Amino acid sequence: MDYQIVLLPGDGIGPEIVAEAVKVLEAVGKKFGHHFHFETLLMGGCSIDAYGVPLTDEVLEKAKAADAVLLGAVGGKVGNSDWYNRPPKERPEAGLLAIRKGMGLFTNIRPAYLYPELKDRCPLRSDIIGDGFDLVIMRELTGGLYFGERHTEVVDGVRQATDTLVYNENEIRRIAIKAFDIAMKRRKKVSSVDKANVLDSSRLWRAVVEEVAKDYPEVELEHVLVDNAAMQLVKNPGQFDVILTENMFGDILSDEASEVTGSIGMLSSASLGAGKNGLYEPSHGSAPDIAGLSIANPIATILSAAMLLRYSLDLDKEADAVEEAVRKVLHDGYRTPDIYSEGCIKLSTTQMGDRICEAI
Ligand code: NAD
């Protein structure tokens, strides 16, 4: 099959890590007989330098028309670049918000997977980790407290601030459907996280999730209150498969979950909308402190490319092959400096990409 993929390497280490992910996708194409057509475009600080804005309309249109978009990272050293002597709406990171909005992406998926080889980097005790954990957090991206009406006023001489948490049933239903679809590709369990003992928005969330669950009889559904979910993530993360939740709960829980995996250089992510197209990117930033040194870990971006294969192109076997290759390379003791430990073999960014391609 032929696929059109837009690449947005961005700034800092972005171009280095995206180049490795492209090598891996090419290795997948060769092995499985697919043709990936890549178009590399500018977004973030590099786009500001070239066009004066972090995201041009032309790039957005091409991203929308592609089968999938792979992003590196955007941004530079804050306070140390002309990019930040501009209003917030014109800075590199504004490109991210603009592309998410422009592509209509309402679901963010962040996996938290603990590789047995990296167990010593996990801050949890080994009896808690057990055989490891493998979960994904699906966070609603476009509603809730972050987008509700807000204002600050003075009432009877006292300053008062108000934020509103609004969800309608359509916003809940569309992400719930995504969560159940993804659970069907995994271990078939959805843990829907809410605060239904207090919030009306959570009671609606729970009711709509239950309606959607009726179409997925094979998937086990549980409801977990958010305070309990935060606790369970550090007490017994292995119990979770797909965690489905609203915007702010997801913001907090996904950071908690990523922290327990131990290394930012390993964490992939995907943002999906109504169709198949999606935006795939590592969870980390542009790491300007190590840009150009060829020591950045490309695995988060390579695993994001695996998610791209699985969720946008429906190439599950191919995604499995990439994830398996990453596991093999780690098992064989190869490490970039950020995940290096005594007795392992240290590799540069490009060497790590090469090893993963060989393992495919
Ligand atoms: P960061 O994630 O870029 O870096 C944090 C630390 O982790 C640094 O020490 C860095 O060297 C290290 N690190 C990050 N990725 C790594 C990798 N792949 N391999 C090895 N080490 C890695 O966060 P920051 O320093 O707070 O932000 C730097 C810039 O990135 C800022 O301009 C910020 O706005 C931007 N940013 C962009 C995104 C994005 O594009 N989605 C996300 C977060 C931050």
C-alpha cells in the first residue's frame, strides 16, 4: 500500500529523532511491502524563521490531507531566542495548539509501558512493579475546565475567580468510542475515570460511557474515581489497560503515569480526531540543551511512529514489529546516554536508529 506522511521535525533535537523514525518506517516498508511517501515541512521556531509564523495555512492543509503526521518537537531555550520576544500566539509552541485545533484532534493517547530492562529506572518498588505494566491514558483534549468560560471579578470587595467545566454528550461519546476501539486492539479493559460522586459533568460522563460500552460487549468497563485512580497508578499500575478520562484529570494522570516509567526519552504519544488521520509525537520537548550532539534518545519518536502505523494506518503487525525491535535492542543491552546503566553499550542517536532497523 501507499501512504502519505507529513513530517514536521521542528526544532532542537526534533530533526535528529524524526530522521531515525523515518529510517525505521522505511525498514518497515521494505519488510512488509509498503510505500511511505514523506513530505517534510516546517513548524515551530524554524517556521517563524522562514515565514514569520509558527504554522502556515499551507502546512496545516497538507497535514489535514495526509494519512498521518509525525512531529518531532518545537521550541527553543526560553529567554535565549528571538522566538520568545513575541506575543504568546506567535511563539513556536503556538504552532502545536494551532495544528491540534486545525486537525480537529480531541483525543490524546499516552502509553505508559515499563520495559523489564529499564526496571531500575522506575521509582516504584519492585514488588509493586511485579511483571511490569502496559497501559494507555486517553485524555479528552478540547473540552472541560481548560475551555470553559472563566472570569475574575470583585464581589463585595473580595476577589473571586470562576472556571466552568462543560461537557456535552457528543464530546464524551466520541472519545469513549475511540477508547473502546483501542481497548479492542489491546487487553479489552476500559477504566473510565471521573468524579461522579461530586460533579454533574462526571455523572454525564459515566452515563454516556455506559451507553457506548453496550456496543462493545467484549470489553470490560470499570469506573474509578479520580482520587482513587491517582492512588492506584502508584499502588498497582499493572491493573490498568485503557484509562479514559476528561481533560484536566487526564493532564494530571498522564504525567503521573509517564513519571513511573522512568525516562522521558521513551514516551510516545498520539492525538486523534474523528477520522483516521492523527498527529504522533514524543512526549518530550525539543531538548535544546542536547541538540546537535547526537545523544538524544530517538525511541519515543520511533514508538510514536509505531502508534502511527497502528492507529492511523491500521498496520498492527507492522507496529508490533517496531515495538518488538525496540524491546530486542534494549534486551541486547543497547542504550542512549539518558537510559544508560553500568554494563550496557552506549549508542548515539543514529546508532540507536540503525540497531532498531536491523532488529526489524
Ligand atoms: P524537554 O522535554 O525538551 O527536556 C527536558 C530534559 O529532558 C532535558 O534535560 C533534555 O535534554 C531531556 N530530554 C528530552 N528529550 C530527550 C531525549 N529524547 N533524549 C534524551 N534526553 C531528552 O523539556 P524542556 O527543556 O522543558 O523544554 C525545551 C523546549 O521544548 C521548550 O521550548 C519547550 O517549550 C519545548 N517543548 C515542546 C514540546 C512539544 O513540541 N510537544 C513539549 C514540551 C516542551
